Amino acid sequence: MSGNRQSTLLVMIAALFCHASLVHANDSVAEIGTGGLVLGRTDAVRMDSEDLFISMDAVRVAYRFTNTTAEDVETIVAFPMPDIDFAPEANIAIPQYEADNFLGFTVEVDGASITPQLQQRAFAAGRDVTDLLTGAGLPLQPWTQAGQTALAALTPEQITMLAAEGAVIISEYDDGSGWKKVAEPTWTLKSSYWWRMVFPAGKTISVKHDYTPSLGGTVQVTFLRANSDADQQIADYKRRFCMDDDFIDSVERKAGQPQEGVNYSESRVQYVLRTGSNWAQAIGDFKLTVDKGSPDNLVSFCGEDVKKTGPTTFEMRKTDFWPYDDLNILFIVKGAM
């Protein structure tokens, strides 16, 4: 479905894309999928409703849960942060690259803010290398200024040891003062916020959380028919974002004709919906709102019975909803050159 048929890492810090994302020379950055809350599968807790709002700037989710049993249920609830792969060719969008909480995640239960615990571990070559990295004085987030400083301060012996363990690769360069060896990270960071929560017997509680999405994209539209690889890109985007011919024609009319001082770019958000299938029953009332940000922008995503509810918003509602597929959203964004 097209949301608007009428009109819609690290190579030692290269440059910044919009929303503080890291980019390479091809002017493209990849989104990392993030979803909602997770708890172990349970027959006691039912998700009555999920109200999901997604834009390029924010993801907001409001849930209502009911404990359908006569006993309190205490369990751990988690919010898995997206895995971040620090392979040298990685090219990913990190909204707040200097923070442990790099998505700006916040949560409240029945209107009261809570402070969840953050767990982070690093893995390389299928092994947990967290202690190895911290023992070498490295933070687990090498994209930060502190991480860059720590990598640059490694001794040749430390670099050799970490490379032997598969945690870094060695790059060599001559900056005019002689050849130097530098370590580039190759580990994957796994992060999760979690907290203990009691679902009172026979009671309904509300949980809300929000965060900044990882916003992938390109500085120009990549599937214009004039491009040499347009057919392949269009086929991929039709599969991922359910683009139809009307949407493609709208993009061609806007972005295919050069306009002085105007540029159209792509932004992408991936939302992991399938975590919502881990409850006692189907989601009773599911509501999705997608906001494209400006009437001049275009948006496309896969959905059923989507309705335009405002100049920039689109809504899908489902009852007794089992989410079997994740959600990918494509924004075509008008901006100044």
C-alpha cells in the first residue's frame, strides 16, 4: 500500500548524515530495526491494545495489559536495543552517538516514569569479548569520542592481541610521519533495557515508551527510472515497502525533474512488530499511525485498509491482531540543496 497515492561504522568517523548518522562515500546509511517491549511468552498477561506512532523523528508506543489470572504475575520486561555491528564496512544510523542510551529510550508505567537497567555485551567471532575489551580499556561503544580516543591509545601489543581474538582488525597507513597501525573494531554490541514489573491479578495497567528511531536513507532518490539500476531497486522497494506504480509516478514527478534549490532524499525506518506476538492472546486493538512529517513528503509501507487521517498522517487499525511481519517504512523527503 502507498501511504499517499496523490502526491508521497565505522571507518574512524567519516562524516555526519542527518540525525547524527554515520555515512560513507556513497552517501547512504542503513537503518537498524527496533521494536517494542518483550517478555517471555505467558498465558497470564493479555495485550489489550497497542497504539503505535512512527515518524522520522520519534517512535511512541502505548500499551494496555491485563493479567487475566487470580494471581499477581512478576516478570522481567525488556526493550531490546538493536544490535550494532562494527565491521569496517558498517554504515549505520545511530541517533545519539555519544550516549549509552543511543536511542533516547524512556518508559513509564501507569503514568510514572521508571529507570530501567541497561545490559550491554560485546561479541566477536561468536564469542563474548566484553571482558577482553574492557580489560584493554575500551568502551563497548567505539563510535563515541571516548571510544575513538581509547582505540587510538592502544599499544601495538594490545592491537595484536585483540586482532588475534577477532575483536579488531589492523589497518596501516602513513600520515607523513611514518607507517602506523590502527585498530578498527569488528565486534557486535548487544544492548537491552530491562526492569522487573508486577502485573496485578485481574487488573489492567498501561505502559508507554518512546525513542528516536535509527533513520537510514540516501541523499537522493535511488529508484528513479533514469538510473541504470532502477529496475532492481524498484523490485526491491516494492517488496520491502509495497510501492505501487502510482507512488513511483508521484516520486518521478517530484524528484525526477530537477528544481533549483530543491532536493528529494530517502529516509527509512524499520520497526520490529513480531515481538507483539509473545502474549497470551492476539493484540485486541492495534492502531498504527505513520506521520510523514510534511505535506510535501511522500511515504510508502505495507499495510491493509490504511486511511489518510490528516495532511501528514496515515492510520491502520486491526482487531485480534497477530503481527507476523515487521514494518518497513520509506519516506521521500523534500529538502533544500
